[in-house]
Amino acid sequence: MAERARGRGSDVGRRIALRREQLGLSREDVAGRAGMAPQYLRYLEERLSSPGGNALSRLARALDTTVAELRGAEPFRAPGAKAARPRVTELRADECHRLVAAHHIGRVAAATPEGPAIVPVVYAVVGGAVVFRAAPGTGASAAGDAEQTAFEVDHLDEDATAGWSVLLVGQARRITDPGESERLAERVAERLGKRLGEGGAAAGPWAPERDAMWVRLRPARVTGWRARLG
């Protein structure tokens, strides 16, 4: 049966079947561990070129392996062998600033009447500072009242078991001058528009509410790390 599966299945499907056999597990065993139907697992092994990233990650955990091994990028570990330890390296300050400037979705930490909150925001880097819009009374706007505010930008790739994270800490202040707010909006629209396409900055998250205000965070401390498994 296994040979038939390997003969008809895709490369990934064959590796799923092979690893399952190495561990002496039935389709029902693996499907139960991965939270999927045995019929779907059979389909993956025999028909589909490759399952989606989320399904493949769950199968990797169920088969005591990694996504890279199921994709053939690395040989299978012997059953029971320990997985490779993640390699974590500290990012230089210039790398941190480059990564933050290249992205536009982050999270701001703020103290609210209900307690600590982590709020996602769309941001841009202007003049070395992080700027974002926040509606009055929200967790993001509360960041403008704190002596120190933490702001995080990261990227995690579960399939590749790799990622990075940058943390900025500094003083955040609301921008109350209408002229400054207008000039800032124009600069941000120009920058974000180049990334999202013509008109991208004027639509969507840059104008969540008419009375939304600008908040500027000037980082006093910047730290970051990059991690990769294996």
C-alpha cells in the first residue's frame, strides 16, 4: 500500500507517507494528531501536489519532523532524535531600522483603563520616527500619554521555521497642530502610496475615523533578533 501511495503521490505526499511508515503510524493516528480527517490525509499522500502551509505545519508536528524535511530540503531525522535547536542572532541597530522602515504593520503596547493592551496599527517611518493614526479613546491613542511606549514589528514564517522581531522603545506624543498633521499626512501618503500603489495610502487604515489623530514615537532604544530552526 505504501509503495502504491509513493508511486502515485506528489513529492510532499510521498514524504508524508514515508515518514508515517518510519514512525509506524496509521493514517488515523496521524490525522488525529494533526486535527484532520483520515480521508484528507489519504488525499494528500496520493493526489495533492502539496497541502497548504497550515496543514503542512500541523502534519510536521504530528510526524515529529519539520516542514523543511517534508518538502525535501533536509533529510528526515531518525525517529526519536531531537530536533535542531533554533539559532538566534541579535540584529544590529542599522538592521533593525532597515526592517522597520521596509514594513508598515506593527503593534503598539499601551496602558488602557481596562489594562495593558497590544494594538495593531499601520505605520510609516518619517524622519527616523514611527508615526501612526489612532482614534481617540483607543489603546493606540493611549500610547501618546505614556512616558515610554513599546512598538514591535516582526515577521514569522512558520513554514520555514524562521523569523525576526524588532522592538522600539521611546516617548510617543500626539500631534495636535493641524498644520503639522496635514504635512505629516502628505508625507506618509507619498511613502505608503509608493508601496501600496496609487491611492493606497489615502484609503483604508490611514483614515479609520475622521477624528483620528497622529501619534509620533521617537525610539530611544532599539533591539532585535533573528531566529532560524536548524
